[in-house]
Amino acid sequence: MTEKKRMRYSAVLAILLVLDTQLWADPDAKDLLRKVDSLVSFPDSDFSAEYTFVTNRPDEGFDTTQAAIFRRDAENKYLILLLAPKVDRGKGYLKIGDNLWFYDPVPRKYVFTSSRDRFRNSNARNSDFTRSTFASDYSVQQTSKERLGKYDCTVLSLKANSSEVTFPFAKLWISEDSLVRKGEDYSLSRQLLRTLLIPTYQGIGSRFVPQTIVIMDQLKGRVIDGKYIGDRTQITISKPSLAKLPDNLFTKAYLEKVSR
Amino acid sequence: MALLRLAFQALVTRWKRYLFLALGLSLGFALMLLLTGLAGGMRGNVTAAAARHYGGDLFVLGHQKNPYYTPVIRDDAAILAALRAAGIEPSLVARRTNFFENGQVFFNGYSSRQKTVTGIDWEAEAAVFAGLEFASGGFEGMRGSNGILISNVTAKQLGARVGDDVVLEVDTVTGQRNTASMIVKGVFKDASIFGAYTSYVDIKLLTALIGLAPGEYTTFGIYLRDPGAARRESSRLHEALAGSLQIFPPLRSQQELWVRLGEDWSGVKYAVLTLDGYLAEIRDLTSALDAGLVLLLAMMLAVIALGIGNTYRVMVHERVREFGTLRAIGMQRSRVSRLILAEALILGVVCVAAGSLAGLSLLYATGSVRFVQVPGFDIFLQKGRLGWHFSLGVFVVNAVAVLAAVLLGGWIPARRASAVEPARALRRDA
């Protein structure tokens, strides 16, 4: 091969390498992501449910938090009202568009907070309660097939489309019914930060809501007998409903009123 | 002059009578010197720790609107030119990348949330970090490495030691999670609000980690030759920068900057802030320290005035025949009064001199004691010691205050001595 040819091949190879790997991804993968989003989002109705968070920290024991969650995905709003423990009762979160406030009824003050922050020191993030937006937030870099327990899954390796998505890289295990069974969230340097497991869903209308979600922290935990055991939060979702919620529910005045 | 000689002779001939008063007065002045010296040292240590924490006495901060705001300085040529134009000659320029929220260090599953993660130009700031006391390791070899310096508080929380691999997690300027594997190169001793939850890393590493471009950073810090002139220099720098850069109006505090950042503007806009502007969180503490000191000094001066007053009241009573004789041989009332005051003043001057020696010795001794075991006290310490500061101005004020208290205390007895009727005084003693 002449020097000129070698350079030409090298140039083509370099161009191919810098092109987005999406070129080789399954063309149906994006559709799959859209389906995943549509099955667990509620753009045509409101959504409410009771969430129980049990966080287990090795060596430290369990923390339990109970909350009532009210979502209006169509308007990108949610209200979370803490029900337990007793000391947190009446505290709440209100999200309207990109703004998220935390309300504490004792000083009667709202504090501006971030969707990226942890929810009540659990392994869940405040952003975990919004509608699913995988299709718009991520591009599929790679697809593969893998068996996960009793499920045959499509594994999607995702890369964030925008530099404002909290986790720049993610990996999803999607079962044949287009429901996410496992997820991994990575940092920009591709460090695994947390793993989510969603073993069971409950049907509500034509949509689905997880029955339990297990979130395992990959950085916070304890090394016991030489083995790393991450902090773990199990979220149990009960009493899901698609009933219409009053408009004034997504207001600061309402949160203040119910917190009394 | 004759009056002073007479007063001096009176003191010398009755020195045993004055001994305890002189000891008390000397000790009082020594304590005043000790308290003001230590308070000056503590204030100096707080300011030095704050300057090291924030990276200067005076700062230029850049922010890009996008649509929130990102702290960034891309090109500091205009800042350097403004410094020259303002005639400011810094003792050191410190370019830093500061990350003020959501930083966390992880080790073996343990985590420690950091109030500040700071990227340092280690070559430029070597002298600044020479003042940091290390429990183990040090900042040597930090330049260009993935080393991290953590406080003893953070190290204890994590169970980490020098040489351990830890993970540093931060958010990028656009809000993405990012992590880096770091090696603990040093554990420094600092449990104060500045140092306990502060980590130091290489500036290039942190700049890349938070998503800024190579060469960019967040804070242009200026160490002044006279840190006390920060406010004046700030005005001059602001004026010089206003001609070449988009700049916020003069700001007094970080809180004012936050308000300004929330306003409607575009592009990159700069702010000039003094170290004092960052210190709102400890201003209450230093104000309380000053108020307590003033109260204590006022009480000591009152005790001195009362002590002098009581001693001279007894003394005048005992020496009534002497004053009667002086009056009988023609000394005027005012001169008798001045004689007592002169005695008190000479006593005061001697005690100030003796108290100065004792006070400076006490300062030296106290300044060399380590206070590492006192919780919450680290903010006042430099390398575990209180340190002290001798100010000639404060010394003069203390001395004048003591002498004034002495004269005040002696004033009423002096009036009484001058009121002695010669005939009655001589008749009584006869």
C-alpha cells in the first residue's frame, strides 16, 4: 500500500471513528425508547400515588419515608407531600416547569432546590419523579441482547443529547414488553454512579407504574468482609390513580394549606 | 519639674505602701496587652485562613450568562492591564477554579460532602500553602497530578489516609455529574468553617472536571502587599476595569453579587469583590469577639480607676498632716492636687513599662501553646497556635487609657488633699 493510500484509509477511518456511534445502533432503538417513555408517562391525565422509600445503609440500619406524589406530566408539574416520618410530616416539594421548591412548614419557608439533588437523603433524585424522557434526553450508542433473570432484554447504551442532562451516560435493560427492568447511570468520566432495578410493574389504564424500584448507590455504601455493599433504597408505589387532580393542587398556597 | 521630683520622692520613700497597687496595675496592663495582642492575632489568623481559602485579598470574578450563569474567566489580559493602570502591585496573583457546591469525596463507601473543592496553581501559590499545617503528607507533587489534599475532618469521616485512592464527584458547569479518581497526597489540620470541608486539587484537573475549557478558570485572586487597603484598591481596580470589560457596579458582599447575577444581562460580566465581601458568615463572630474585648477592657479600666481611687483615699487620710504642712508653708491648693496626680501618673508610667514586659512575655508564651484539642477553635489558629499581633497604635491607646484611668481614680483623692485646712490638719495630728 502506498503512503498516499495509507493516508486516505487513515483519514476515512478517523472520520468513521468520530462519527456518532448511533450510525451502527439499531434503527428501532429510538422507537423503543419512545415506547418506554410513553408506557410510564401520563401526558393525557394526572397521576397520583403513595410512595414508600426504605433506605438501607449497611452498618446504620433503615430509614423510612412516606410521601404522596401528584403529577401533571402535560404541564411538567409535580407536588410531593411528605407523610412520614412524623418529624418530616407537612414538608413538601413543588415543581413547576424547571423550578423546584422545597417547603418547610416550621419556618414556613420555601427553598429553591435542584432536580439533581438526592430526595430526602435517599438514593433517589428529585428528577426521578418527573415523566420519563429517555427518548429526548439520550441517543442510543449501542444495542445488544441479554437475559436478565426471567426477562429477555434489549440493552441500550445511551449518551446524553445535551450537556444539561444529569447523567451523561446511561444503560437500560428493556424487557420485551418495553418496560425498563434495570438501569445504570454513569458520570461524564463513565464511572457507574447508581443501579436501578424494577422487577415488577402494575398496570393502570393503558400505562404502567413500577410496583417496586430498588436503587443501589455505587459510591456510597460499606465494604463488609471485603465485599462492597452499596446504600440501597427500595421504593414501593401503592394506590396509583389517574383521576383528575384539582388545578390549585400545584400551587404554593395549596402546599402551605395542607402542611398546617 | 520640682513638683515631679517631689512626687517621685514621695513614691520612693513610701514604695512599700505602693507595692501591691503597682503589682495590680502592672498585671492589669499586662492583661490588656495580652488580650488585645491575642485578639489581633486571632483576627489575623481568621483573615489569613480566609485569604488562603478564597485565594486572595481582592478578587475579580467572571460569569457567563447561558441562560443561568457559569463562573468563568477566559482571558485575564484586560484584568492584568487594569491592575497596572490602577497602580496596584500585588504580592501574588492566584488564578483558581473554585467549585462551591455538591462536591463529594468517596472512599470505601464512605462519603464526605465538601463545601468547596478548589483547583490551585501550585507553583504560583506555594508560599500560601506553606502556611497550611499537615497531619500527614503535603502539597509537594500536586502540580499536574491527580492528587487531592483533604482536611483531617474529611479524612476521619472517610477513614482515608495519604496514598489512598478516593473518588471526587462534582457537577459540571452545565449540571452533569462527573467523577475523577484521585490519590490523597496530604491531610491538613483544619477543623474551621473554612478548611474542614475544603479539598484542594490541581487547577487543570478541576477545570476539566467541571467542564471548562483548558486555560479557563473561575477566580482571579490578588494578594495585596497591604491587605488593609483592599477596599481602596478595590475601587481603583473597579474603575480601571470599567473601561475595558462589562462589569457589575461596586459590590460589598457575595450576596449582592448573587442578586446581580439574577438580573437581566448577557455575555460575560465581571465583578470585583474584597475578601471582606466573602466573610459575612464570620463577621458576626469577629464582631462578637471585638464587643467582648471592648467590654472586658472597659471593666479592667474601671477596676484600675477604683483601685487607684481607694488607695489614694486611704493615703490622703494617712498623709493629712503632710498636706497640712505643705499648705502651711505656702503650697497652693491646686499644687497639692497636682502633686497627688503626679504621684499617680508616675506610678502609672512605671506600671505600664513593667506591664509591657510582662504582657509581651505572656503573649509570647501563650502564642506558642498549641490549642489543637479545643473544638471549634481552629478558625482562630495558625498551625494549631493562637499567634499574636503587636500593634504600636493599640499599645499607645491601651497605655493612654490606663494612664487616664489612673488620673481619673486619683482625681477625687487629689481634690480632698487640696481641701485640707493647714491649721486643722496640724491640730488633729498634734
